[in-house]
Amino acid sequence: MKSSLSPTKLNERIQSLDIIRGIAILGILIMNIQSFSMPGSAYSNPLAFGDLNGINKWVWIVSHVFADMKFMNIFSILFGAGIILVTSKSEIKTGKSASLHYKRTFWLLILGLFHAHLIWYGDILFTYALCALILFPLRKIKPSIQLLLGLMIFTVHSIMYGFFGATIGEWPADSLTEMAQSWAPNLERINFEIGMITGTLSQQIQYNSAVATYLETNFFLSLYGFWRVSGLMLIGMALYKLGFFTSKKLNAYYYRLIFILSPLGFTLIIIGVIKNFSADWNWEYSRFLGSQFNYWGSLFLCIVYISIFMIIINSNILKSLKVRLAAVGRMALTNYISQSFICTILFFGIGFGLFGQVDRWIQVIIVLLIWILQLTWSKPWLEKFRFGPLEWMWRSFTYGKKQKFIR
């Protein structure tokens, strides 16, 4: 008999996915903190703003090599795996999944719009939702085809950036000027951004909304968002079907991936760091061609990271930490948005207004404190409540009825 739809019960959850999702949510803050606390150009161009000497330079190098794009890639892969997990369970229970998928994704898109336009422009939920809406018909193709198609879509970004980088000499003068200014803004533009973000709530929303609109349209379609995220989601679908996130694979399988992909990933990224610093982070090189070392190196390393996590998950070590990480992962949406709330209070004008005043090494301390906070609160919260508050709201809208909240 077909049964009615309901949220995944605790005993139906795959703990490895929860743990890896928890790690990814914590890890993405290593890079997001830069956009919360510094002008946006400093994220891609470390010379655009702030001190980059001594400990600050080493913080940037370490975070770039080990974190930049790695955890966001993992989260994108997990989102693709989640599509297969949710829709397959729905099809087992009811024989269909389209309605659930589209309602679930629609409400995530709405939440992403609220997050991006009212809180922080760097939102990723809108992009995930839009890609998930587009990719749904591809969920049932063979995993080998999903993997190949995912890599092909992921490659489109590199083709486009290679084309842009090779044809700079043909660009009109006004495009060259605008690109140079966005890559390394002058003092006037930097002061304008600082003034808007540390200004009134109205100014913050106005600035957030303007940048978010650009990211959700031009940036999503033609430059970055769709190609990277969609490719990774398809890879995640394939890996889930192949049993990559379960105990079906032996540790030897993961060790082999680590042995093969680690040298390749780290070598590419380190070469990229050397070449970009040698080019003095000139936009004509670093914006396009120079970015591809980390783009591809991070793909290899995110697989390495997941492999390392799976080995640890399958072992008997760090049991208490794994329980707390799983709780963070089960509350991933709440913890992701709460990171934005905490950081806007710290850095934006509605709070302490520290935007543009915090060195990179201090940002690391803030990240560690937020990690401790989220690792501390997630487990006891889920001992009293069935979901995180935003997860509960998302599920209630998705299933069209108020979900049981208290245990």
C-alpha cells in the first residue's frame, strides 16, 4: 500500500550524510567570513583590501589552499545526493516524487531570496533551489551518465573563463575599465561599500538586494553559479547511487582516492597561488585563467575530504564529536542562516559595524567561536525538538501542514 508523505524520521537518516553536511556547514564559514567582514572584492583578490602581510598572508594562503571552494563543493555534492534520497523515498511511499520535490525546492528558493535580499547577498540557497528545479528530470539516469554529464557541465565554466581570458584584447574600453574597478576597487568604491553596509538598515538592504540581484541573474546564468553547482549536484547524485556515502565501500576504496587525488589537487592549487602572486593578482590573468587552478584543484580535494570523513565515520574514533557534527548537519539550514545573523550583528551597521576593520587572523578566531557555539547548541536542541526551527518551517510549508515540533 502507498503511504502518505512525511519528513524523514530519525531512524531513517543516513548518519554519514548528516556528519559530512555538518562539517561542510562549519567549513564554508572559513571563506564566507571574508565577505561578511570585508569588501566583496577581497574574496577573489586578496590584494584588493586589507593587510596581506605576515600572519594575515598565511591565513589567506592556508584558507585558500584548504578551504576555498572545498566545503561549498561538498555541500553542493550533498545537495545532489539529497535529491536522490528524498525523491526515492517518496517514490517508495507514494509512487511519485515530483510534487514533493518542486514544493520543497520552491520554499527553499523563497527562503534563499529572503536571506539574500534582507540579510546577506552571499546566499547559496537560491542557486541550489534553481539548479534543483532544473536537474530534477535527470535524477533517474545511470550514475555513470550523471557523473560524466556533471563533469561536462562543471567544465563549461572553465571553457567560458578561458575564452574571456584569451579575448581580453578585444574587449571594449568601458568593459575593461569596469572589470578592473570591480577586481581592485578604488578608495571611493570601497568607502561606498563600507558606508552602505555599516549604514542604516535601509542602506544595508538596498546594497544586499542590488548585489543579490546581480548574483541571481547575470552571475548565475553566464559566469559561475549554474555551471559549477549543477555539475556538482549531478556528481552528488551519481556518488549517492554508487554507495559513496554509505558503508558499502571499503576503506581501501577511499584510501585509493586520497592517494590519487590529493597530490593532483594540492599541486594545482599551490601552482595557482604561486602564479597569481607572480602576476601581482592582475585581473587580466587572475580573474579568469588564474582562477582555474583552484577551481579544478578544489573539485579533486572535496572528494579527498569526503573520503577522509568516510574513513573516520566508519571508525570508532571521535564518537562524541561525530554525534555533535551530525546534529549540526541535521540543522544545516538553521545553522547556515544563523551564521549570517551572527556575522551581520558583528559586522553590519545594525550591530557593531566592524565591517572593514577586522584582520584575517581575527576572522579565524571568530570562525572558531561560531563553530564552538553551533557544535554546542545543535545537539541539546535536537534532544528537545524534532527539527531545527528553519527545518521545521521548511517541512511544514513543504508538506502543507504544521509538523510536530517538540519531542
